[in-house]
Amino acid sequence: MAAAKMTKNQMRRAKKKEQKKTQAENGSKAPEETKDETPKEDGPVPDETTPVADLEVKKDDDADSKMDADGPVIDEIPLDDPAYADFKKAFEKYGMSLDDDEVVKEANAGNKGEVFFDQDDEIPSEDEDAQPKMSKKKRKKLNKLSIAELKALVRTPEVVEWNDVSSSDPRLLVQIKAQRNIVPVPGHWSLKREYLSSKRGIEKPPFKLPQFIAETGITEMRDAVLEKQAEQTLKQKQRERVQPKMGKLDIDYQKLYDAFFRHQTKPDLTRFGDVYYEGKEWEADYNIFKAGELSEGLREALGMQPGFPPPWLLQQQRVGPPPSYPTLKIPGLNAPSPQEPHGASSPANGGSPH
């Protein structure tokens, strides 16, 4: 069996022991000659127990490590090699050039800093060279368009809102908003308070049957049955639970048919594209109002007596009809009064009473 390989420390200790033995045998030798002469190289110390083959292998390893430290030896590629030409084309295709690397290396080698000696005036100050670094927020604010500029750039400036300029691509956003069948984002998205928080303290009205169902008379019949049940004694109520009577609410099927198939009305729903917002149900629907028509509620609010003209008719007779409604027919101005026949004079149409 081969002997176990000794470590460096073991070899040093063995060598020291041998030196001490030689000093004891040769007492006449000087102390300078008996100093520890450790080899300068990091390799193993030759010893009687160390085989010669191991020392040669160690020397080869040290030589390889020295070559690796100096750098790998790369064989020079001939320029006329077709593989070299293919690699060069691939680098140039992706924006990299071997010739440019050599030029950059030469430029970096020449651009060394200058050393200033005893010339304090020529030394540039740090305050002059150091430019104030702009923050990301200020840089974003400089590149941000104003609302007027955005409206001037797009084709549909009427859809531009104040928060559109903060988007990453304002022009694309405005173009999307101008397309057909686009539903806008609800306006409460930017509010900090909770949605529908204003309706928290408002009492909710009780449920009410639709008008076409109430006209069948089912509410009166149900109220009568409930009153009759309230008048019953405890014994009658117990008997009613055991033996309930059926057919208490007998409604004519013709009434039900008319209610659900003839007189049924659709509930008020928002149209496509209309967005609900808080308080929308309390706003008046101005689509039902028509110019020139006075409702009974408006006549009572104005204090108009029945058959009398509106208070603004005399002013319209002096000035003329409103310019916003050039084709509007106003009784007493450009149309006969509903109470008087054609050609008759009355205070409403400017005639003098007799």
C-alpha cells in the first residue's frame, strides 16, 4: 500500500526535527547556518517520504496555475477564415462591431486625466461642473401637455377632460374616448370618500306597487282580508292554521290579463352610455318639457288665473318671439288664441277690449 501523503506542516515539523538532530550531532556549527530555510515557492518540501512522481505532478500544476493567472492563451484567428467573417456579420447585425471595440479601446487609452501642478486657477471647480440633477417629478412635469395643447392636437377636443393630460399617452386616450359606443369612466373614481355615502342618512321610501298592478284592486282586497284577520279571536286563528281557507283573493283574470299584457309599463332605466351618479334620481327630466306648453303646476306657481295669458306675452309682442325658437307657435303672438276664433281681437293677442 502507498504511504499517506504528508501535509506541509507535517513536512516542516519533520524537517525541524532533522535539523535539531544534526545540530546535536554537530555542535560546532554556527547558528546562522542552522536557520529554517523554508522554500520560497508554495510547492511541497522534498522529503525522503515524498515520492518523486508526486513532486513532478505538483510542479506541473503550479505551472498551469501561473499560466491561468497570466491569462488564457488564445490562438489568433486568421482574418480570411470564413467562420470569422460569419461572426463579424452577426455582431454587426446586432449593432456591435469588432472594429469599433478597437477604436473605443484606443480612445479610452488616450483619454487619461490631466494632472494639475501648482496651477490652482486652471483647476475647474466642482460647483461649475456639477449640474443640478432634475427629479423624476419635475422631468415628468416638463414633458406634460397642457389642456389647451392637447385640445389643439386632437380632432375631438370636446371629449378632453382635465385628468387626460396625466395619462401615459394622452392622444391615444382621447382617440379611444371619441370612438362609438364608448361608455365613460364613472366620475366617482377619483373621489376619496366612499361611493353613495351621501345617501346614508336619507330614509328609504317603502315599497310601492307599480301603477298597472295597483289598478287591479288587489291592494284593497288584501287590506280587507288583513282587517278581517285582525278581528279574529285566538281560537279562530288556531283553527285557520290547521284548516286554512283558500281563494280569499279572487281577482278577475281579465283584469290580470289587461294589467300585465296591455297596461304594463317599463321601469325607468338609464340609457346606454348614461352613467349613474349620486342624486341623479332627484333631478328633473327635462326631456318631457316642451317650449310654449304650460303645465297646471307651473300656472299655479306663477299665480295665473284660468284663461289669462302668461305674464311674458306682452313683452314678446313688443320685442318678438325668442330667437332660440324661431318656429315656435305662441298663442296670442304668432298663433291665434285657443279661446278666440281666427281674426278676433282680445287682450291676449294685442287687441283692445271694448
